[in-house]
Amino acid sequence: MKYCYQCGKMTAGDPFFCNSCGRSYDLKLCPRLHANPRGVEVCSRCGSRELSTPQPKIPMSWRLVALVVRLGLGLLLFYASLWVVIALISTPEVRQTLVAFGLLLAVLWLLWSKLPDWFQEAIRSFWRSRRQRDDD
């Protein structure tokens, strides 16, 4: 999803142009959609002089503010999640459940490692083919 700083609209996906105002995102494009830097007058690949108009540049101060806000929210979410996990682990019932779950995982990994290589590979290929069918 991209945001146009010219018209203030969002465009879904990874588009080359804004759907509202028609400006390109952070670069100039020729009619054949060759990407060129903002300052060029002629396409570096085909020589066309018909280049798109890029959206306005984002001031560096706004980029810095956006980075700080993203980092701040990410750290806040991380510490809140960590606090919840610590609060859950501090109860005896959850501790017992985590120990049981850890033992179950250890047993499953031990069983997996004891399976023959050809059987492990058959299971992996089954899951890969299933994932590819789900993606299509």
C-alpha cells in the first residue's frame, strides 16, 4: 500500500502511479515504465523525454518523525507483550502447562529425528505441495 503526498490518497498493492492524481511514487517513469531518478530529463534506457511527474518529496524531518513513532510503538507493543508473558508465567498453572508443552515438543523432535530420511523428505514434500496448492 502506498500513500501519495500530492493528493493524500492511499493506493492498494505496490503500484507505480497514484490512482487519484496520476503521479508516480518517488521516481520518474517513461511510457515503457523504465524507472529513472527524480532529477533526470531523459530516460536512461530508451531515451524518451516523456517522463511522469513524481509526487512531492517527503521532508527528512517527517521521515525521522515517522521512524521514531514506528520504533516507539514497536517497543511499546514489545514491552506490553513481554509484561503479559511474564504475568502468565508467574502463575503455577501456566508454569506446569509450559513444562508439559515443552516436554511434548522435546518428545516430538526426538521422534522426528529417529524417522528415516526418506520418510522425513516425503513428509516435507507433501507439505510443500500442499502449501503451493493453497497459495494458488
